[in-house]
Amino acid sequence: MTDDPNNLTGSERLLDLDGAARYLNDSPRHVRSLWARREIAAIRVGRKVRFDPRDLDRYIETQRVEAVRR
């Protein structure tokens, strides 16, 4: 198994809540809040919730604030 989530297949690349929080360098509570507000996508596997790192990357890109050139 590799550390690069893009090289994994299927459920291997899905992160649980704690994994998603580590990926975003944030708290699990905030990740749960983002998911509840549908700001990040999640995948339900039975009763469990999993996050695809590609969806988290898309969320990160939407939060980007460009520098102002003067």
C-alpha cells in the first residue's frame, strides 16, 4: 500500500472521519459539520461514512483565496 491516495483503488482510498480530518488538518467535528452542511461529499457504506480524498481536494480548491497583486 502506498501513501499516495491517488494510487489506491476502490475502498482503499476512502477515508473515515478521523482520516479525513487528518487529511484536511482539521478536527473531526469540523469535518462532520462540513459534511452535514453538504460542503464536502461523503459516501455512505452501510451506517459508516467515508470520504474520497479527491472530493477533499476539490473542497480545498474551493477555499482558495488568491493573493492580491499591488
